[in-house]
Amino acid sequence: QVQLVESGGGLVQAGGSLSLSCAASGRILSINVMGWYRQVPGKQRERVALITNGGSATYADSVKGRFTISRDNPKNTVYLQMNSLKPEDTGVYYCNAAHNGMGYWGKGTLVTVSS
């Protein structure tokens, strides 16, 4: 089992920045892909950014150039630096990790961007 704990959400004005982190713990062998997803009420959870254990990152078009995903492999931690935030970035951000053929989710952290 792998447990994921997110931190760093909060309230910020449009144009501001926030940094999220997610630490994985448990009986971890090797986490291939870690990533961030977000969800707003009434909508499906959407992928924000993913990063492999080799450091290759992909981003949703809506966040390219504004968000940066990174990870610390020895610490099994993934980060999301969010700059130039927009009200439409508001949502619950969930951490995801692919480990040993299974996907794991954190409980989420709320990000609210006010206009």
C-alpha cells in the first residue's frame, strides 16, 4: 500500500502563486509516474501535470508555461509550482502515483483563486 499526502493549497488572488507538495509513504518499491489532477464540482477530474521517475514532464494545455511539476525521487515527493494563477485554476488538487501496476490517490488539497 502507498499513502499520498498533499499539502500547500489555499486561497490566492489571481496572478499569484502557490506551491503544492505530495509525499508518498508505505511499502514503496519504485514509483514510475507521479502527477497532479484537479476537480471542480460537477466536472470530471482532469489531469494537470505528470512526471516520470526520469524527470519527463507533461502538462495540460491550460497550464503550460504557468505550472511546473518536479519530483524528489529519494523522498518520493512530487511538487507543483503554480504561477500566474487564474480563477479557473480553482479546484481540489489530487496527487496520483503509479506504483507496482496500481494507481494511488491522495485526499486532495483545495486551491481557490479569487478574481
